[in-house]
Amino acid sequence: MSSINERPQDPSSALEQATQDVANLKSEFHHIMDEMQVADKTLVSSREQYLREDYVLHKLVKQHGSLTKDPKEGSITETVEKEMKRCGDLQQQKCILANTALYLVTKHLSKIKANIESLEEDGLLAPLDDELSDKKAGSVDLGAGIAGLGNGTAGSGSSSGRKRPASSSSANGKGQKRKQQKKERSRSHQRAGTVSRDVSPNAGIGRDPTFDALAYNDDLFKMNQGGEEDDKQLYCFCQRVSYGEMVACDGPNCKYEWFHYSCVNLTEPPKGQWYCPECRLEIANQKLNKKKKKQ
């Protein structure tokens, strides 16, 4: 393998070097994601533990009052603080893992960019800006190029946005949204930017030889980037965007509504109604209050 500071001799050697550098990137990412998943599961378990202990503590205070200190109160408080600290440490560990993944990508991208600049300086590779200018100067309008695809019936440039658990623009309001959530207990979320594939690329290019594929791809990229603007809502305890498999809480007042499988220790869709730990605690409190009123 070439040295890190060695200038590439030609574009093919630069490509070969980049391919070798990123060969293990997939396995490294798998390892990082596995570590984050383990941390997530442990975090959920710790959180459920201190929520249970907190419930017991509140129960003791309600039974004996806040002025009378129960002998168990000290140990319960200690357990709650211990588990909360553990959750904080796990979150910090996940941040470090995420930054490690970001560093790996940034390192390889910086090296590829440096090699491209070296090739341009040595005159072995035409600058990308010049190529773009030549392409645009010899091409027809982008709209006309797209119209040439598939007898003018090609994709209108619309892209299917990433499917999220809850839509803030629902015309029927929150009630209709909850009905939809209960019908679809869990679902996979698609990445944004999936363009219509009804058109045969070969047929389209054959019909219009002046079609500017580079400009067309740039335009699609900009549209797809815009589609990600709708994917900023945060869900679950972890307060991250929607991804992978998610499950909806049936609690009527749940403040999170949707949860990642890994965050609630699920591997398959639950059967029947499902409540998050906080809603389960709220329901238990409501039942306890009803029993006290009957007494």
C-alpha cells in the first residue's frame, strides 16, 4: 500500500489506493454499530430499573408522608442515582462511538480529496470545475433533457420522502394519526431520495444524445437533499430521528409516541397493545389511585 504522503502517479493508482483504504470500512462500521446497540440495550434496562425504583419511592412517600423517612428510602435513592449515572455514562460512550465513525469517514474523504488535488496540480486530471463548465456549455436545457427520457414521460423529479412514524401535516389531526399508528404497529423507514424507476435509462439516453446526465444527477441530489428537511423530528427516549424498525406506544398521553426497537429491547412487533415504560408507570399509578379511592 502506498504511503500516506505519497502523491499518486495517475488517476488509476489513486482509485486503487482509495479502494484499498476503504476495504475494511464496512466491517469497522458494523463493529461500531454493534457496540452502540449493546449500549442502547443496557441503557434501556438501566432506565427501566431506576423508573421502577422511583415508583417505589413515590409509593412510600404517599403511604407514610414526606416528613417520615422510610428505612428503605436511602437504598432506593442510591439505586436511582446509580442507574441514572450509568445511563449518562452509556450516552457518553455512544457519542464517542458515533464520533469515531465520523472520524473514519472524514479521514478517508480528506485523503481522496488531497489525491484529486495532487492529480490536478500535476496536470494528470482535468479540474472538475472546467469539466462542469464544458458540460453545461454543450448541453441543452435540463428540462428538455429530462423530457427526452422515456418518450417524455420520465420521472418528474419528485422523490419519495423518507417515511416517518408521525406526519405533522395530517389533515385529520392527532386522533387520525393515532388510528394509523395502531394499524401499523411497526414499519421500516426508507431513506430519502428514492427516484421513480419507471424509465429505462438506456432507452432515454438513446433518444436524446444531448441529455446532460451530470447536471441531471446534480439536480436530483439537490431535490433529495431538500427531502431530508422533513426528517428532523426526534422520537423515542434517545431523541433521535426515525430509522429502522419502530413501534408505537398505545398510551393516549405518551410524549414520545414512537420508539426504536433497540431502545425498548424489542426484536419483533409486539402482540396486542404495547406501552412504553413511562406509560406503564403512569397506568400503574392510575390503578393505584383508583384502589385508594375505593378504600
